[in-house]
Amino acid sequence: MSQDRLTSLAERLNGPGADALAGLADGEILAAWDETVAAFLDPASPERREIQDGLVRSSRLSPEGLEAGLAAVLGGMRGEPATRLFAEAAALRPDRWPSGFALVVLSSNLPALAVQPLLPALAVRRPVLLKSPSAEPLFAPSFVRALVRRLPALEPAVAALTWPGGDVALEAPLLERAGVVLAYGDEEAVADLERRTAEAGGARFVAYGPKTSLAVIGRDAAGTGIGAAGENREDGGLARDIVVGLARDVALFDQRGCLSIAAVYLEGSEPAARDLADALAAELARLARKLPPGPADPPAAAAVQQLRAEADLRGLHRPRLEEAPGHSLPVGAGTVIVEPDPAFQSTPGLRTVRVHPVPDLHRLQQILAPWRRRLQGAALAGASAAALAPSLTDLGISRITSPGDLQHPDAPWHNGGVSPLTALIGG
Amino acid sequence: MGAMADDLVQRIARFLRDPGAGRFEALTLEAFAFQVERIPAVRALAEARGALPGRVADWRQVPAVPALAFKRVELGLDSGGGEAETFRSSGTSGRARSVHRHAFPGLYRAAIDASFPRFCLPRPAPPGGVPMLSLIPPRADLPDSSLSFMVDYVLRRWGAPEASAYAFGAGRDGGSLDASAARRWAEARERDGRPGVVLATAFALAAWLDAPEASGERHRLPAGTVLFETGGFKGRGRELARPELLARVADRLGVPPDRVVREYGMTELTSQLYTDVLAGGDPELFVAPHWVRVRVLDPEGPSERLEEAPPGEPGLVAVFDLANLSSAVHLLTEDLGAIEPGGLRLLGRAAGAELRGCSLAAEEMMALRR
């Protein structure tokens, strides 16, 4: 990789790339896009087979976890949601769309994230350079190749490359020529890139920094349901689909996504929280077989063991995840802790979740206030939880769903509260 | 505190002085039982893990108290009016501070007596004491720092009063260097030729080397001078990679890498581990004194009792420290390490509860910072 190569690329994107995109109809792009997404959703397709092993390794998910993760990311990026996104774009005065390619700096923690900025860029006819992280260099280039194969006219308008992040000299010609920079990453890396973008000439800069998510379960969500051992309960046990949904929202991507749940706030008493924790632990144990965790990162595993020991030392309720009585599952299968202190805390990951009993959900806005703009999603169940939606939105939460749907955003989703189209064209 | 407690403290103190004065295995089980009886949090952990005294036959089965717990839980014996100290961690890197109520500071001093000279003092020990320069703030500045407690004690115990000095005070942004005092001490050693000991955190050392007032200074400290280095940078300022730090110390102070002793300790423990470089040991491997055992545990294991990682494999460092009688004799640290034939190699910290989501993986974050 060289400065000259990137300079030529930038000029290609801004010249022939922009012209090529301008000449394409929405229908052509969407057709090629849908076919490409379908190919990457199909484990038997040549495109998937080519990168499957490498993607399992680089994503550090199990094969089943990768399959589920790709379905979650790609599933909402085709068909009706994609068409809807293009319709929204068309309503945004195309004659006023700014020029200059979009430089997208991706992060490595989740596979296939490249599609989330790529589709909107095509919708607003903005040429795109996707920079993949060194830790996951496979998906974006493979997807772009497959897309261009299906619509060769796109070739000058899209590119996906990898180079070591933070290389000031290498990135300078890109920052000077880009019209907009979308940056996914931690605060330090994003701040550094934002500063250099401003110094280079001030392309629009949009940051997608680290965030986390939570669930809120209202008292009225309880009803005839299923207990932790699968028994029918008439005494108000939480409905099974809520528990199953919560577990999925914790477990998908091994909890590495910004829409992964780190905490559940249950309107009710500590005994009710213990019941929920038991049911959640049992479901996470079942999911550990169906959606096995990937290899655990040793520092994260170490941090989880610290949390577990601290919980035990404080006498907190911590149901064990077991594959059979007396046989515990690996640390990556999950950890559930009932935490009486309502303060929200993020977790080290590895499917670690705290369940907080809260007598009055109206306190939640105050409890979550320190996390304003660092929360991404909320899974809500029950009318009293649903009533919190406006206040949660005020805190910066951009996605509110039922448990189980949180990690399936679709194409028009406003990541970080920002429309994917507005991120690219401003206004 | 009671006669039983006093007796156990005395026997542990004797064992620290003389490994022939007791049996490690027997003392560990006594110490554990003592803590279960008197520290509710330790009892709660033992009950939760099904590992109360009577069911524990070996120190490895003693449940390890997580270092994290010192930030939230009362984990110290009531001294019953006897001498006691309260130590707090530095609270750097934006994290909550650990609080360690130390009911037996005499054991802390005994641990220092039994280890510091062996690992850190020039040999033969000069009459009249060893010139010492501390770039660690004195206790008067940081009364709740266990490191300052240690350094004050070391200077009183072995330092030559007329040739010892402090050159770092507490203050904002990690403290303030007195570059003039450091320079005067170094120049005095160059004149009198007496090898001494410089005690410093990596942060303070780098501050001295980078100080504008010290720009261009080069000292040739006498052969035999020892640098005692501890603490790291802890998220403050520009971190120097270790090879660079050692190279700069050799160039600017004349202290070669084989005279740089590293110390591994923490607020939550009483005893320290050291690199045994003065005896020709590996400069990257930490050695424990005879009353301390170090294991590396596999953090990915399913079991509530973490298993030992194979030699050379990374894992969570667990320390059994008999001198830590007033809180947790068995501590699960937040550090990663690996056991090698010559000792413990430290590999970094366990991850905190950092936000992930759309953020970079830890490896990329580290790469960006280099």
C-alpha cells in the first residue's frame, strides 16, 4: 500500500466513480445488491465458502455464531428495507447531494458491518472506500468484489482495502479528497482521525464510537409463563419468549455488538430478579449448545472471573450455567448476576449480564443519565417499560424493540441516532 | 485482637524471617480459617464456593478473593485498637480505588525485611547505610499509599540518612518531579563513588529523563548502583516501551539493565515479588519469597475452582501471600501472566468492563497507541 496508490484511487472514486454511480438506476443497484447479500447469507455459495474459514478465525465467533451474526447484520439490509432506504434517499433532493467519496473506517469486532454504510452510500450515489481493520480484512473486499461482479458498472465507484490504522502519511491523501469520513472505533482512535480530517480540509466527519445496550422488563410483562426448569407457572413467571429473546440479545456476537445487552432492569423485587436470572441462565446454557461461544479472549475471560468471584464474595445471586448438573459450561457461555445496586455498568463481554431489580421504572432515566450518548439499544417488554421509550430516546438510544429483535436492525436504522443518509450528505 | 490472633501473627512473622520456623502448607490453612472466622466477605466467598475450612486440604483449594472486590467490599480485619493502616490504590486510569485495611502492618515490615535486602540492596552492604534516591512520594504526601509506606520504611531501615533524598512529590497529573534534587543526588554519587539505590515508578523515571531541566544531563552513577522500578505508567502520559526505558536509563544514568530490579506488588497484597537480576536471574521473570506462592489460572475454564494453566500458557495471576493475613491470603489479581521455569512473566492486565459495540478490538487499540 502506498500514498500514490491511494491518491490514484481517491481520484478514480471522485471522477469516474462518481460518474458511474450517477448513471445507475436504483433498480439496477438494488437488484445486484440483493443478489450479493443473498450469496453471503448462503453458506454454500462460492462467496461464503471462499472466506468462511478465515471469517470464523478473524471474527473469533463459532461457525454457528458467525452464521447467526451474518443473518442478523445482512438480513435487514435487503429486500423491502433496502428499497425503503433508497426511496428515502430519493426524497432528499438528489440535486443537492455533495460530492467527494465516502471514506469508511471499519472496526473489527463484528463481521459484515461494512454493509451498513455501503448501502446508504450507494443510495445517495456517493463513491465509497471501505477501510477494513487488519484484524478482519476479508469480508468487505469479498463483498465488494461480488457486488461488482453482478454490476460491473460499479467498479470505479467502490473499493475495499486494508492498511494499518493511524498511518498519518498514508491516509493524508484520502482525507484531503474525501467528502465525508465515517469512523467506527474507540474514542481515542476516532478522535485522532477526526482531528486529522479537520486538518486535511474538513470533510464531514461522523463518529460511531463504542456503545452498549440494555433491556427493561415491566412488572406487567409477567404472566403465565415458564420457569427456569421449563415448568409451567401460573404465578407470574416471565413469559418464555421474553427470556428466550433476552438470552439471544445477550449471546449474539458473543455480546460484542453495540446492540448487545449488558444489563436487564426488571421492575420488581429481588426475588423476581432472581427468578429471571435463573431463567436467563438456563436459556443461555441452552444457547451455548445451539449457538456456541467462540474462543474466549483471555483478558476478557479473566475479567469475567473477577466479576464472578466478586459477586460470590458479596453474596449476590449468580445462577450457574451448567450443561448437566454439576458440570459447568465454559466461561464464554455466559454469566448472570443479580445486582441490587441499580447503577448501570458495562461488562467485559462473554455473555455477561447483570439483572437489576428496580421497584420503580421511573427512576431509570436518572440511573442511566451518566451513560447518555453511550447507549445504543433497549429491548422493552411490558407496558410500563414501553412507556419509557421517549425518555430512553432522550438518552440517545437509537433502537427500541422487543427482546430478541434488538440485534436485527434494518437498512434505515439510525445508528447512534443519525440517519445513515444524513450521515453521508449532511443536512 | 486476641491472643490467638497475636500468636498466629507472630508465627507467620517468624516464618517470614526463617523458612525453617514453620510449614507453609500448615500456616496457609490456619490463615484461611482465621480469615473465614473473622472476615464476613471471605466467609461468604468460601460458602459460595463450597470451600469452608474443613473441606479445604490444600492452599490451592482456598478460594481466591478477587482484587476487584477491594473496590467495593469491606475486606479487612478490625485491628481492635492495635496498630493499623489503610491503604488505597492510586485510582489512575479512571478506575475506582481499592481500599485495603491492613490490621498487621508489622507483617508488612517483616515482609520487606525478609525480601528487600536480598533482591535490591548492593552487595556487600556498605556500612553506614546505602545512599537512596526516591522518585516515589513520601508517606507525608501520600499517607494512604502502600508503596510510600514501603519506601519510607526502606529509607529509614537501610538508607544512609545524609545521602538519601526524595525527589518526587504528590500532585496533579501523577505527581511532580524535583529535578534539581535528583540531579544533586546523582552528582553527589558521582563525586563520592558510593553505589546507591534509586527507587522509582516507570512514570517518575520517564519524567526525570524527559524533564526539560534535565535535558542534556548524563550521569555515570557508580558501579553497583541499583534501580528499583515499580508501578508502570498506569495510563498517565506517554508510555515508554520497556527496551526504550532501559536504554535511556543506561545512557542517561549509567545503570545497566542487569542492575534494574523490577518489583511486582499491589495495594491488595502485603508482600512483593522481584526480578532476581542481582543474582543473575532473568530480568523479565518475577520471583516470590518463600512465604508466597504464585499460580497462573486458566480464566476460560468452566469450573468454579479455576485450574492452573499449563506452564508457559497465559492466564490470571493468583497469589497466596501469608503476610496478607488481615484481608485475603489468596488473591486473584487482575493481571495476566505465565509461569516459566525461572518465575512469573507478566503479560498485562485483564480487560476492564470497557465499552465494545462498534469499537475496535483490544489488540487494535493497543496497536494504535504504539
